[in-house]
Amino acid sequence: MDSRGLNVLVLHCHDLGRFLGCYGVPTVDSPNLDRLAASGVRFSRAFSTAPQCSPSRASLFTGRFPQQNGVLGLTHAQFGWDLRPGERHLADRLAELGYLTSLIGVQHESRVRPDGEVARRLGFDEVLTGGHGEVVADRAIDRLVRFADLGRPFYLQVGFREPHRLPGRRDPAGVMGFVGDHMSPYAERGVAVPDYLVDDASAREEIAELQGAVRYMDACVGRVLSKLDDLGLAENTIVVFVTDHGLALPRAKCTLYDPGLEIALLARAPALGWQGGRIVTDLFSGIDLVPTLLDGLGRHIPADVAGLSQAPAMTGTAGRHHQAVFGQLTYHDYYDPRRCVRTGSRKLIVNFSSAPSIMDASQSWRRRCTPRVGLSGPASSHPVAELYDLDADPDELSNVIDDPHYADDRAALMARLRQWLTEVDDPLLVGAVRSPSHDEAMSWLGPGRERS
């Protein structure tokens, strides 16, 4: 089959990390995604470019780092970050090639606007945001039926909010849990508290909620994949499932430790040989999704795309792969600039502020999970630099930045990180980064200027 005629279905969700059965979490009920992994390709060492929603998604769908595409913080409400003018979304590139394009559900990679404006900005024929997972699945199924009738290649991007934390009546005062009002906790197989958290009753209660949300999201994904099969589209469709970053738990989301940056990445394309339950152990960065899909479709990869195509790895063929991947955080709830480089066995983090050592991702007044910390005890603020031996210390609890045994690693990684900052023209090289909120404040203060 000519790969230029293949469809593309990208399914993604919030805050999942790799918390799935196919990634070795036995207490999670995720049969649909587990089947996708078993029939397709699973990346075991995929990482986002940022441990937060908007910058990570902007990288996924532009193939460029946040410093390059301009999304250095959240795109909704007063945060206001946006793709720079001229930045191109994957939908825009595929629409130019004649694809029908539709976005259903979560859109978090550009400034939140009315759906019609989002469609024009990103290059979609239509955008329909909002809705819990069942609504998103219904709308995605409706589009698949329509695309099947039209008989033209399509790009369908389907975003589920779950398992993001949600407000709900079940939650005690001051706590935002994972199940909202349309899901239930799940603990029939037990509860798997991640190793970087203290395993206590409070944590188990919260992780049971998380497992319930993952189960719900998986069922919604399963409905979409089932309809793809029923319509006879599976054989000529590239299916990708990816998440934005790590779990919304302490020492995960909003940190540059592995639990904050790790992502699930599953792909299946029978026409391309992306199948058979293959496991790819090469390092994968979020910037690689766009070039991988373009390459799989037999299309040119533009020079401004920063990522590498991982299409050869999908078929077990040797190709270019990363010796290191890079991560960053600039703004989330507040300004907390950090940068990191990760190889197969080492992680270097450089912190550019004295912010709290762990940004809280619980969105609650009262946190139910307690992070484990190193032997030095909890720190009130970041050290300037952190170095971790991931072979000996996979939970990144022992900072060896001052250990003479790691002096060569420290020097090499510092040089590599500095080189990357230069390559992406990181604004931190010249000073603090100004936010859209700063500009909004100045519009209030500016002489002779009134707020419209």
C-alpha cells in the first residue's frame, strides 16, 4: 500500500505517564490499550519535553521544543501562552497534503479560544472541544463514520481529559481527586502506589481513584478503536496513543524527575509493519512524533522540525536515535525555570530559581500522597544542580552532584545541556523569562492606557 494514502488517528490523554498494564502496572485495568500495545509497538523509554500540559503538547504537535515554538507555560485562562506566529501544527501540515482534519476533545497546545478560531490557527477543518470521555468518544466515532463515507485520508486528533484531576461531590473539603462525578475508584486487583511515594492508607485511597480514572479512559479509547475496526479502517490507519507527561502526583507532574517526564507511547500501522508487539527501548522525545508520522506517511520532514523520525525503530530497523533527551519547565502555577538532560543512565537538572523543591501537582488544599525524599530530608528549595545515577538510583533520591566519582559525568552533561540551550535559543541564556501575565499587568499600569 502507498503510505501516502494512510489515515492518522492520534489518541491522547492528560496526566497518565506510563500507568498502564502494558507498562507493568498489574493493578490497572487497561485492556484496550494493552491490546493496542500487544498488536502494535510500545516505546519503553519515551519522555515529554515538559512535565506539564501545554508545553508538552505543543512539542508533540509541532515537533519543536517549547523554547522554539513559544509555549513556555499554560495556554488557558490568565496564563495565556501561545504558539508563536508561523509555528505549524501537524494538522496544518497534513491539511496542506490533502487530509481531512478534525480535533475532538482536549486542545491544550495553543491559546484557548473559541473552537472556530482554534481550527483556523492550527489548521483543522473542524474543532469540537469539551466533554467527558464518553462524549469525546461519541464525537470521535461520529467523525470516523463520516470519514469512512468520504473515502479521503484523514487526520483525527482525539484528546481525553481523564485521568486529569477533576472536581466532584465525592471529594472531601479541600481535595481534588481523580474520579469527578462520572467515575468510581478501582481497586479490585489491589493498588499500586508508585515507588516515589510513601505507601500508606491515604495514598492507597488516592491511587484507587487514579486507577478508576485510567480504567474509564481506557474504555473510551476502546470504543473508538472498536469503531475503527468495524468500519474496516484499521488496516490503512496509523494509530498512535500518547500522553502528555507524568502522573499528577507529588514528585511527578511539574518536576523534571522521570515520573514527571515519562510518557506512554503506543503505535500500530499494519501497512507499515508497525505491529507484532515490538518493544522499542531507544530514547524517544515528544518532538519525535511529528517527524515519525511524516516519515511513516512517506512525506518530507521540514528542516525546522527538531525531532528525529522513529519510524525505522517501529519495524526493528536501525536508524538515528537519541543519545540524550532534554526537558524543561519555565512557568506552570508560578515561575520555576528548570532544565535537564537525560541519557540512558544519568540525569542532570539545573534549577534557575530557589522555588520550592517540588511544585505541588495535586490542585488541592490538602495533599493525600507524600513523596519520598533523599537521605538529607525534605528541602525547602531547589539546589542549583542535581545529578542522578539512574542505574543505581532509579527513583532519583540521591543527588550526587558533588560526588568526585561523578565529576566526569557532571562536566560532560553540563556541556551537553549548555549546547542544547544554545541550539534552541533558550531565553534563560539572557535572563528571566517574561510571561503573558506580566504583559497583562503592564497593560493595566501603563500611562494613558485603559483596559479594554
